[in-house]
Amino acid sequence: MSLHAMPWPHAPMHQLGSAGMYFVTASTLHQAHHFKGKERLAVLHRGVLKVAANFGWRLETWAVFSNHYHFVAQSPELEDNAKSLGRMLSSLHEKTAKWVNRLDRMPGRQVWFNFRETTLTYEKSYLARLNYTHQNAVKHGLVSVANQYPWCSARWFERTARPAQIETIYRLKVDRLTVPDNFEVSLDW
């Protein structure tokens, strides 16, 4: 592979050519904890939900932290590709960066770094990433049970899904998933 054909590791190539289900992770620049604390997490959480709805992305699961977030979502049904994902995240990142920069009196500071997406084409991979996202607050040591973390979808999922769905998803192993998630989250939430 030539040097020019290799993707730059700090800017993943976004391959959004087809509609479908996507697993997305986004990070703040240098993994800074810009969204530490209940108020900031609540704003970012609401932002993720609202912007996804505005762009027609159907969230299946999500988890929001002080320096990153994950979600699994279905691209809009009326689109034949997923190219609106970049616009959606750009909108979310712009709005939340302006808000947090106003709060910190740091106009113009870069808050967000980039995002990674994975197209989920196999059912087992899809279900495992649903579980991974639900369990992410447990993985990071914030709670002992996923539904205790208010800025993820685990509580909602357990309230609305059928018992067989919950059992199927929570039974899947996530330790073999390749998910770049070396984030050190803030315990202040």
C-alpha cells in the first residue's frame, strides 16, 4: 500500500456511502473533560438526542460522557446513504462547543476532535455493539449496573424492550469487540 493510500490515523476515513445501521464514537480534543458534571452532561445528552431526531437518525442506544460519546443509530429512511451523519455531528459539535465555550469564557476554543463510524452489517455485531454501548458506563467504572447511569439508554431500553430482547442483548460478549475506547472519563457526574 502506498503512503498516500494509507488513511491518516487521526482523521479516520468516513465511508458513508450506504444507508444502514452505524456505531459512532466521537471524542473531545485531547480527551478533555469539557462536559464534566451533571449540567454539562445533561446538555450534551439532550443535544445528541435532539440533533439525531432533527436529522432523521433513529437512535437505538447511546452513552454520553465528559469527553466522548457512543451511539448506534439507523440512518434516515428517506436517504439512500448516510452522508448526513457528518452534517449531523458537525451541527451537534458546533452547538455544544459554543455553549461550553461560553460557559468557560473560552471563545473559539476547539472542543471536539473527530468521530469514527462503523457500518453494522451483521446481526451479532449489531447486537454486541448495542450491549457495549449500554454497558459503557460500567466499563468506565462509573456505575455497577448500566441502568444507573442517567446519560445512557440502558434504563430506557430496559423499560421499553421485551424481556427476550433484553436477555439476548445483555447476554452477548463485548470483550472481543474492536472499539477504540481508551478514554479516561471524569468520575464527576
